[in-house]
Amino acid sequence: MLRAEGHASWTTGSWQVVVKNGSARFYQQGNEHFSLYPAVQYDKATIIQKDDVIRYETLADESQSVSHVQYHYQNGVVDVEIGFLPKKSKAVLLSIAGELLAGQQVQLDKRLVTVPLRFEKHEFPHAKRMTFWPGESDKQMTVEIDGVNFANLRDYRNQPNRNDLQVFVHTKPGQTAHLRIVLGEQKEQIVNIPQAKPEAKKSHIKRLEKIKTPSWATHDELELTTSGLIQNRLLNPGFEADMSGWGWGITSYQMSDRGRRPWVLDQEVMHSGRQSLRYDVLPLEVPPMAFGMPIVTVPGQVYTVSFYAKSSISGMRTSLFIQTDAWPKFLGKRFELKTGWQRLTYTFTAPNSLARIGLGDPWGVKHRKDQIHGSIWFDDVQLHQGDSPEDFMQCPIQVWSDTSTRDQYIFMKDHEQPVKINVTNTTHDNQKIVIDVSVRDASGVEYMTREFACELPGNTKHIFDLPLAQTSLKGLIRLQMKVKANDFEKTYTGRVGRIEPMANVDQGRFRYGLRHDWLTADDALFYQNLGYRGSLSFFAPKDPNLIDQLVSMDFLHIITTINKRDMQIPQFDHMLYTQEDWDNFSEELDKVLPALQQQPVWKTLNEPNVSGYANSPEACAQAVQIFAKKVKALNPKALILSPDPYNASRDGQSWLDRFFKAGGNRVVDALAIHTYRSRPEDPDLATDIERLVELKSRYGLSDSPIYFTEGEGTCPYNLPLLNASPLRGFYPWRLGPLSLDVGKAERLAAAMMCRTLLACLAHRDQVEFYLDWGEEESPVQAPSLGTPTAKMCAINNLLKLLGKATLHSEKLIGDKSKTYVFTNDDGSVVTAMWLYDLAVDRGESQGKILTMPILPPDWKLLDFMGNPVRFEKQNKKIALTLASHPVYLVSPAGSLDAILNHLDYTQIGGLGAQSVTLQLRRNSQNSGSINVVNRLPQTLEGTLAYRIDKKTWQQQPLSLNARQQIETPISLRMLDSNPLKMSNVEAVFTPEGNRSTVSRIWQQEAMGVTHLSRKISVDGDPTDWAGVKPLHIDGASKVWTWLKQPTWHGTKDLDAKLYMGWKADGLYACIVVQDDFFSQKHDMPNSWQGDSLQLYIDLMGDGADELGTRYDSNDQVIAIALSQGKSQMYRTLPPEWQIGFVDEGPILDGGCAVVRREGLTVYEFYLPAKQLFPLAFKPSTAFGLSIAVNDADADHQRRQALVTTPLPDQPHALPELWPAAVFLPE
């Protein structure tokens, strides 16, 4: 024991306990896990210490509740005794960091509970014995409580600025409470109070050091692909492991010959080891660069990259190119080379959290004309933290897997090749090597293990065969390869896609496609085996004969020529055409189209409804009419697609309506549109398909198919700093794979894509094409190994299962779930079931229990990769956890009736399905609507009852078709610019039959936004706003703080008036803040910590549709502050890209001014319409808007804010509380 006056420290196993100032802190491996607060006032106590006992006896003081606190340590147990004075008691608190317990199990007396990943509104049961991390002998901690009223675990993660849970001990007045805290099972050791460990001395042995894993990777359960070396973060820096850990940069490339291999592993020329990477330069060609896996960096820290290079001709030049997590924020340097090896270095300050090292020629090099025909060799690349290069270092033993097939896919067949387990010794000495290989499914369940051993001479490689044919495992397979050699030990990760060959599988008319430029016939053959049957490019093929080749292969390659790279005319989407432009357009088509007359399907105009698109739907109809006429003259059988607006709901459908009205329906053969959305059920893709069917039918296109020519490309990672998540729909992911491991986010992304395709396949009589924008292939394969994806493996399984199956029916077996029953031509049945509960998709809940009768022996229950699902049998039923990933019930021919009967006795969770969703919408200055959305796959009859502001109830009978929405108009309080008007709306829907009623109560605040007729100068001078009625944000009633005591000290401390207006060009506002002290010492992403303004904008006004949703895909947050000496606007939270087409970061157009005058701070800003797209700047447009005026005061700490949300809540992540804003008429 180490002790000082009032302090003590004990250690047992990996636990350390530090008692100081009356409280105790419990450390696990140096990290604080628990803190105990026994309510003693340390500065008013006498301290007695002896051996392993420390006792605090309080002095006489009316403020004291405690008579004494005593800590006694013995053999890994801390006994805590807390005595209370007569008639006095106080809660004893044991605080635990939320991230440590999230998703973990806790034993509460005899009951085992799981702590939700995020806060959920529920209570944990009372318990006098609590065991944390049960079963983990070294980490386990047990708290036994006696002499108290009760104790329970409480979750405070919903509280502002808190992320903890607490053991709350309710004590008895005048009694003594006992806590017995048992730490693991290890014996006591004598140690010091936890302190920073001294830096380890460098060794000549290439030793692994501990590098902290980012919290987002830990939460995702993702092992990052790095070396683990402090001295060199790159996994395979000397190319001794071939191209493992390296791939191609996703850049704009230019290559005349797709068959050329510009990159080669060279075993004749190397700086060290067995081989180097050679780049054969051909002037004016720019192949993809060789890129390593992204490495986590600390913003603001200095890093150094170094590499050895030489050239065949002196004076050749090459580039080091560094991608970061913000596109297009690039770093790097161009170097001149010599014919001998030289070490080249580059030092940089990390601008953000990721860096990816690239070698070769970036796409802009062709404009510098400094390429020389010849070869360049690269070797021994290094990246480490620091401002100067260190001696080159790499792992002594490197292990990787290789299937010797394209992109590491193995097709299941009779003579299936084994996986090659490669091991290389990068040292000069012989090494005795043992490799333990664990073969696991995508979720980490182990199916098989193998051990390999050999003695490997220095600088040599050995290959072991790992046959997978002996296991039934399919889909994405994870390989964990733990290697031991002398004092070196490391686990390497590999992945293999073991899938069904699909080239000869009949999928009917439906085609799953990918984006691919410069496609070849060999590419198409490979993609067909994966499951793709089509692709799309914005480039016409260089060899028109390819069109006939692809047609003969039944592979549909869609192209376009209108206003893209193949036409030498001004861009149609950038300008309004004059008659001369139309004539040039027609002439240019006459030049381009004849060589492409065999093209079967033509894309026309891309996303004509995005912000800034110059031409109207009527002008677009004219362009397509000219194009279609010329194409049909050359090939009457060619299929002409309509222009494809972004996003298959919202204004995409209304844009197509206008296009068809303008005559576009007479010149197209199919409806094309993009599907981008945050989740396939949000908004519901199946419902949108049905609305698209109705739309095209209205214009005589009933028999015309639907082509989804772009969709999702769901991000397989969860990086909060990039706003990247599977739940944000499309994300322009350009950093390549982050890891060879498989995290939860990648599995969720695969599930999302399967759910999207299931909606399409359920309507395959209408939907003929779906294009996944997430794949963007390089024109170069070897020597890169390639990376199979969970998404492709899951989709391969789905397409194989369904083939050309058609939807028989949709069943409802639980709330927020979908069940499709498909039948095949042979009578076999495939039933797909999944949850689309947002809490489950977010990982806040593990899923719901599905129960169904025991399955007949010839029925199979498969997971989304095609492997058997594990379930429990109980009471003649089976039970399994259903979550985000589809589960497939496969049954033989003749089983349809039995399946339908089986589903009648199948249930998800303990509650039935909610029949409708009730939504409130503001539609104008004095009106709105209650939207009733049928959530069922069948017709629903019922009655809607509602009342406004406690007035008379009104009733309306409703009949809703499957998933139909009906709007019921209502009158709301008339709005002006001040004050906020509250509307109390109550609605109850009572369905016929025995379904439960659904009710909602909204208390919606709303404000009007004045139409401005005058010019507003954004200069921080409020005089331009004379005549505009301000909204008073009253400090007396609108100050939010997370502190318990009041922080507001009158209007001079904090008060504000908000002037807001709109014009056709955007949103204007001026906020005059009364504040006696100004403090802002932060950069813009952190400006909320000082005096600043935050705007919370719900572009669709749907924040209250589902309580607890928090930010969704159409919300954004904008900060305005006087930061680093200048007025700035910065978007801290962007909407999904394919909704708003804006990124996180500075807003440089528009303008803002933050002006400080005596006792006042004025925030004035202008946000252009395109920064708030798709918000329509016209009268009666409604959206969600909330404001926070942050105030830091003299201590430079953010301590309070004026908010427009109802107290005690702040706007952060609570869009259901944001007031509605409505653009008032002129």
C-alpha cells in the first residue's frame, strides 16, 4: 500500500484503487472505470490511517450528513463503511463511464441484464449485489450493499454533458451503510498511484507498441489494418507481403489501354528484402495511384512520411499524395528522382483524423507534362508521428491471405481452390513460425481452426493451403491469423468472399448494376458471376464493338452522351440554351451517335432537380425530345430513359410530373430516378415504387419499366467526424477500405442494401434495374489483391435464393418489421424477414425475439450470408433474435400454404404492430394537416378523431390502401414574426377490428418568417431591419444550462432579439444579443464552447414524426461565431449528401458579420438558397428551426444558452422540439 495523509492506493490484478479526498477511484489497466462518492466533506474531517485502513471522522458541522467514512482493503476486497448522523442521510453514488458498460451484461442479484448501447427510457431492477463484467475473472467487479433502503443502477446518458451510469444507494438516516467491493480474483500487489508510464526504450527488435484505437473503431468492433508499430504505422511498408494492405486510389484516371499493367511487384530491383513496387510510366497516361490503408492521425500533430525511390532515367518525377478524411483536402509533394536509391521525406501537420499514403502520379499531372517514359521503383515506406525520419522499421513476420482470384472472391464449385496463407520473414535470420488460423463468419462466429508451422529463412516467403470446401461456411469469411515467432506475436486479419457463381442463374428481367467506366468484356464476365447484370457509365465506350459484345453476353451497360464529356458543347445543366446552342446540340449528336447506334439503353439527363441546375423540366423535355428522335432514327429498338432526378421521393416525383406534363412522356420508354435515402424504409422505398407506378400510369406509361439508375452506395463505416454512417445513405467514400476486418457498420450497410433490393424484387414486374453507386472500380487489378465486401456477398446470396421468384404476399408479424413471401417457378418458397427499427439499426437495441412453431426438417432458416441461423427451442417453438439483417426461411415446393399458416403463428416481440403513423405538418401561415400513414400491407378502415387547442373533437372516417397516406386539413393559429405561437393538437386513430388505437399529442410552437422587400447589408448593423417585428428570446424564461443552480443574472447577462426574413435567394437574419461579457477562444467546429450562435434546421419539418429519432438525414446544424479574429459560418452537421448536396465545413458563399459593441453582440447572416436545399423559398414553405445563443462569460467556459426550444431542453439532437418556421407571404 502507498499512503499519505488522507490518501491511499492498493492494487490487485489489473485493478488499482486510489482513495483521495474522501472519494475512491477504481482503475482498470490504468484507465479509470469507477468513482465512489460517499458524501463526506473531506476538508471538515479528521483523518486516521493505519496499515490498510483509512478513516475520515467528520467535525461538528450542520452541513454534514456523514459521521464517518472508512475504507479497509484486504486481499482484493475494499470494504467501505459510511455512517450517517441521526435523522440525516444522503445518497451514496458509484459512477461508471457509459462507454465501458454500453452493450455489456450486469448481474443484478440473480438477474442478468444488458446495458443498452445508448440511453433508453427504462429502469434497472433494485439489487443489493451487482456484478459488472461477469465471467471475466480479471476484470470482474462485484458490489455488495447492506444497511440501506435500496440500491439500483441508473442511466444518466440522456442528461446534457453526461455519459455515465451510477449505482445509486438510498441510505437510511442515522444508520451505517456497508459496501463490499470485490475486485477480480488476483492477489494484492504493491504499486503507486496511477501515473503516466515512462516512455519505453527503443530496441533493435521490431517490437509492437500499444497504439490507442479510436473510439469509433472500438464501438464498431473494427480492428484497424495497421502494423501496430509506433515507428511505422503502415502494415506492409516494404511490399514484402505483396500488395496486402495496399490498393488503388479512387481518382480520375486516364488510360488508353485497359490491358496494360502499370504497376508490378519487382523481385529483381529492391532497396531491401525480396521485392519492390515498380511503376511503368507512360506519358500523358494517369493510372490509379498505389495507396495504403488509411491511418488514424491526431489533428494538429506532426507526422513524417518517408520512402525510398529510384528511376530508370535521371530526372523522372513522382508524387507522394496524402488523402485526408475531408475531400478534397490533399497534402503531398512532387519529387525529382535519380537512377540510384534515395530516401525522400515529407513532414505534415494532420488536418483531420485520417491519412492515406499514395505513390505515383495524381490525376493533375498530365497538365504539367513532366512525365518521362520509364520506370520508377518504390520501397520501404514509413509513416510515424514526429518531425524527422527515423530508421526504417517493419514487422519481422508478416502474414496475409490470398485466393489468387480477382478481388479475393472464391466461387463455390466442385474443384474449389484453397485459400493461400502467406507468411514472409523480413529479417535476415531464420525464424521458427507458428500460425493459428481461425475461420469465422461475418459476425465473428468461429467455424474452423487450423495450425501451420515452419522454419523460415531470412527474406523468404512460404505458402500454406487452407481449404474451405470442407466447411459449409459461405458469404464473407473473416480469417484471424495469429503468428508467433521467437518474441514476436501479432494477429493479422484477412477476408475472403466465398459465394455462388451467378453467371448462369436466371434472374428474370431484373438487373442489379454497378457504376463502371471503361468496362471490358472480361469485367462483365466477372461481374456476372458476382450477381451483377448491368453497369452504367458517363463515358461512351472507346471501342463501339464492345456494345455488341455486351449485348451478346446479356450484360446491360447504360451510357449517356447528353452534356457530358463526349460532346464538345457547353454543359446543358450549367446554362440556358439559346437557339444557337440548340443547333450546336443537334449537330454534336449527329457526330457522336452513329458510332453508338447499337446501344440498347440510353440514360439522358442526370439529377436535373438539384440545386443550381439551370434548365426547367420543360427545357429538359425539349432536350430529350431532340436526343430521342435522333437515337430512334438510328435504332428504333433503343430504350430511352427519362431524366433521373435525385431521390425517389420528395420533389423527385414532382419534377417527373412536370417533365411528363411538358411532353416528356411521349419521348421516353422508361421512368428513371435515383433512390437515395437514409434507409430503405425511411422514406419507404416500396411505397415510393407504388407511387411511381401511379405516376407513370397517369401519363400513359403503364407498361414502361422503372430504372433506378443510382442508389445508396451505403457507407460501410461509422466515422462521426466525417458524418459517415450506414444510416446516412449515400456518402462519397473515397478513402477506400479502412480495414480487412469486418465491423458492425459494414454488416449493417450490407443489410441495408439487401433490404433495398428486396423492395425492388418485390416489385420486379415494375422495377427492371437498380444501380449501386457504391462500387467504383479501378481499371487496374493486379498486383493489388482486392477486397471482397460484406454487401456483395450478402447480395449474391439474396439473388441466388430468389432467382426469378415473384412476390406472393407481404405479411405483418411485428411492429417495425417486414416479411415478404416469394415463390419460385418450381413451387419452392423463400420468406424474407427483418426489422427496420431505427433503435436496432443504430445499435441501441440488439433486436427483438422472433418466435415461430418448430420448423419441418426440410425447411431451412438462413442468415443474410446464406449460413444456418442459430436458434433456441422452447415450448414447441423456436426463438431467435431478429434484427436489421434479413433472415430467410427457405422451404420446398408445395409448402406455400404451410408457410402462410406458419407465419400466422409467428410473432416479433411481445406487442402487436402499430397500424398507422400520425404526423403533423404546417402547410401555411394558418393551416396544417394531420397525415395518417397506413403501415400495414393491406387496406385499413378506421376513424380519425382530432381537436385543436382543446376545442371540440372532430371525426373523419378513413379508408387507407396498403401503406397509403391521407392528409386531413386542419386550421392552426395565425402566425406572424412574434411571438412564437403554440398549437396543441391531439389525434386518435381507431382502426376497425381488434387492432389497437394510435394516439399522438403535439405541442408545436411556430413562427412566421417575414418576406423582405428591401436590401439587407450583412454588416452587423441592425438598422436595415427597421420595420421587421423581432422575436424576443427572453433571458428570464429561455436560458438553458446544465448546472443545477441558476446562472442567469438579468437581461444584461443574456437576452436577445431575433429578426428574420426571406427572399427568393435565401434566408436572412439578425440576432441582437445583450451580453455583458464576450468570450470566444475556439475554432469553428468547437465554437459552441464560447459565445456563438447555432442554427438547427429540419429541412423537411418532420422532426416530430417519431419521438427519440434525434438528427435524421435532412437535419443540419450551422455555427456562426467571431472565431480566430473573423466572422465565420460553419456547418457542423450536414444533411445526407443526396438531400442537401452540401458538406460539413466552412460556408463561404452568403455572408455573416459578428460585431461586438458595448454590452451587445450582433450576429447577422445570409444563407443562400442552395445552402438550405431542397427548402423552397416561396410563401407557406414550412420547416423546423431552432436557435441557441451560447454564452461563455468571464471564465471562458460555456455555461448557458438562450434557446427557442421549451425548457428544460436544449435544441441539440432534439428536432421534435424545434419550432416550425413558415415563410410568410409578401
